[in-house]
Amino acid sequence: MLNDNTFAQMNRLRSELEKVFGVDIKNYGSTQLHPRVNMREDSKRIFLEAELPGVRLEDIEILILEGDQLSIKGNRRKPETQPNEWMRNERIFGEFARTFTLSCAVDVERVNATMKNGILEIVLPKSPAHQPRKISIHAGE
């Protein structure tokens, strides 16, 4: 018999598998509207790249929530053609949204985003409280 605890465990397992394999397994194998991303970090910054070909800058919204969450929302607009004009129609259009929990809080005032060749690049400087700091050692007497 399934109970609330079973579903919570299944959701945790799904989240862990998504972290390991870097894929949204609840939609695996289906057509996905949300952009695919790559994310990495160094000691001072978190870097995110999102595939957004055909999305206009004015149709993208980037938000930092609670200091450690990044939200990307947007709209891939459908070209203005008549449905019977398509010989093949595989591209997906419409609104999308993705939210990522970051490894630490970021310095919201210094976040930088650029779009080049359909790739959105976001650089998120880590909050000074989360950056490594060298501690001096003083000789004792």
C-alpha cells in the first residue's frame, strides 16, 4: 500500500537521479519546452548557459529568489504562418520556466547575463560570505 511517505521517497529518488544524470527524468523521452542548461562553478562564481534559440531578449525574464535560487522564464513565440503551410512542424513554442537552487547565495547586484547565438549565459558571483577566505596565522609568544 502506498502512503505519503512512499511518494516523498519517490520524489527524493527522482531528484537525486536528476542530479546524477543531469536530466529531467519526469519528462524523459517526451518533447520538452524548457531550455536545456549547463551549470558549473568555481570558488567565486556560478555559471549557467541555457539554450534559447529563436527566443527574443524581451521575452526572457531572469530572477534571483531568496538569494540562492535562479528562475528563468520566457516565451518562444510561434512564427506567424498558417497551420496548413507546414510540411513538418517539430519545434515547440510557448511559455517556459525553470528554477534552480544554487549551491549558495549570490551577489544579486553583480549578476550578469548575455545572449549570443541563441545561448543565454548568466554569471552569478557568489556572495562574499560564501567565498573562500585565507586566514592569517600569527606567531604565538
